[in-house]
Amino acid sequence: MKATKFFLKTEKEIPADADSINASFLIRAGYIQKTMAGVYSYLPLGLKIIRKIEDIVRQEMNKIGGQEILMPVLAPKENWQKTGRFESLDILYKLQTADKKDLVLNPTHEEVIVPLVKSMITSYKNLPLYLYQIQDKFRNEPRAKSGLLRGREFLMKDMYSFHLTQEDLDDYYEKVSDAYKKIFSRLGIGDKTVLTHAAGGSFSKYSHEFQTISETGEDTIFLCDKCQVAINKEIIVEQNNCPKCGNEKLVEKKAIEVGNIFKLGTKYSAPFDFRVSDAGGKLVEIIMGCYGLGITRTFGAITEVFFDQEKSKIIWPESVAPFAIEIISLNKNEEAEKVYESLRARSIDSGRGNPEDEVFYDDRDISAGEKFADADLIGAPIRIIISEKSLTAGGVEISRNSKTEIVELAKVADLL
């Protein structure tokens, strides 16, 4: 993609109302634009990152048997009344149709997926079943803040599993936990994201959160420095040692919750009278699990982790970078165009589309300082600088992992 054709505008000043690193950086750098408190438009740079996060999540969910569906944003009031949450959940957006029927903008989808699956599953032979979606969610946050970390409209992956026995749910729960670890590792934040024990509700001693350690996080966790398992602040009073190894020396950390998993038991299947016949013909209640992962929240967390405040720049993990390579031409020359075309021809590609989708060429007629400033905001892991100086030295300058080298023009495509 050439800069002269790309829908991008960066700002020199930090937005006055930005209250977090991710909000100030992503708006200033042209990744997102604020529509209102807690609601954002995702511009080409930001959407490219979201799509890459989604791809990784889909791959790992599919590996453990997940099947993707897409459920509606709207749900009837009656579904939410069955579970009691129409009255009790204070973050629900409620609205009416023209003929005065009450609806809900779904913040989560238990009230939709249970009747959906019930209408299609009648036998134990159809279970277990694992369904997931990546869908917009809506929560009437009284105070939307922290950019993508606490929004009123956000993108989330939610998976729901359906089982005949508790043992089967327990086994699958561990598989999802392992899959989440792989996802966060592939996204570049695996070394900072820890499994965190939280209050479990009625059906298990614990639920689990995946918390990314960050000084800007809103949550407080207590981390075991031996086994890297944590406890949420809400249960530290009754569980003041590591639930895995028993270590009593827990370190307080700030963190961002990027995922959570719950054993629901029959909490949502029972209100809909969702039962099936087992092998002996006996009707049994369906046991459920649910597994959430915030797509846009993870985007915000990655930004918080990788943004360099001192240098006011970012270098994205290679797996989610909007562009793998950026070419900066400091003089109008044919060599820059040749390098760009050679990389496109060699299919430097994320797998999502055309090869050029992974190569950004700043071909604008602006100063070198402006190009470098914008390159710091785009944050491509690999930067190619073509100038009269580099050409005189025998090639082009390639920067990667804080290392810079001069590479012959003819060898650039082979090297990368």
C-alpha cells in the first residue's frame, strides 16, 4: 500500500480528552476515531490489527472444536426475563420497537444461544457442542473510560460449550484455558498475561481471568512469583496464598483483563428447560461453560504494553502489526519503487489478502522528519530506508529488532 493512496491522518497533538495511553496514541496515530464516550470508529490501520487478532483467535478456537456462528445484536425482553437479568443487570441497553415491544442490545449472548441450541439439539449424541462468535457487544457503562479498555460498544469473542456431565465440562475448560494461553502468546503478550483466579459463583470454587500486567491497568491482582498464577483482588481476603503452589509471597500488580472463562453449570440452561435424553433415555439438564475474550480490549492492552512513552513510538508484535514492512524513501528515486514492487511480487503477505497489504511505502512528497514521525506511529517491525546516503553505501538501510544493516538492493526481497 502506498501512503498517497492510504486513508490515514495523524495528529501532532494528543487529544485533550484522552484518558489512557491507548486512547491518546491510537487516536493521534490514525488507528481509531472517537465518535462519543466509549464508542469508536476503526480506521484502516486499526481494523487491520483487529482482523489479525480475530484470525489468531479463530484459529485456536477451531483447533479445539469450536464452530463459528453469528448471533443478533438485538434480543427480545422475554429471553432476558427468563434468566432474571432483564431487571437485575444494570448495564443493559433497553429499547422499544415501533409497536412498543421491549428489546435488549446484547452485552453477552447466553439468553440467545441457549434457546437457539435447544431448538436444534434433542439427543445426547449431538453433545458435547462448542459454538463461538465474534460480535459487537453493548454495555451501558455509567462512565466509559480508558479508551478501548472500558467501552460502551466493543468487539468480543464469546464461546459457549454444552455438556452432559461435569467431568466433560472440566476437561474442555482446561482445553480452552490452554488455547487462551496460546492466543496471548501469539499476540505477543503471553509473557505478561497470567491466569488469574477470581470468584467462581455457584458452580465452581473459581472462575478464571486472563490479566495482562500493565502499570496502566484498572484491575489489581496478586501474582505468585514462583508459578506465575495470580489471584484477583476480590478474593484475596479468603485466599491469601497461591492456589496452585501454596506460596504466601504474592506480589501486587496492576493489570488489564483481556479474557475470562466460567463454568456456568445449569444457570442458563435451566430457565429455558434445556434437557436432552441420555443413553438410557433419561432427561438430563445441559451443563454449560462460557469463554470470553475481548478483541478490541486486547487491542488496547497490546497498545499499552508496547507503546514507548519516552520515545512516543510503538513497534507492534509481528503477528498483529498493521504492516510487516515500511519503506521510507528520503529522495524521489526509482530504487524505492523497485524495492516495493519486488516485495509485493515475492508475496510478503499476512494471508488475509494481496501481498501489498503487508508492505507500506511512504511515497509522499513531505520532509524526512514527517515521514519518520509517522513511521514511529505505524510501528512496522521492519523498516527499509532508501536514501542517497544508503545507495552510496551500496544498498538500503534495514532496521529490525533494534539492529540496522545495509543490504544490497538485489538481496532485499530474498532477505525479508
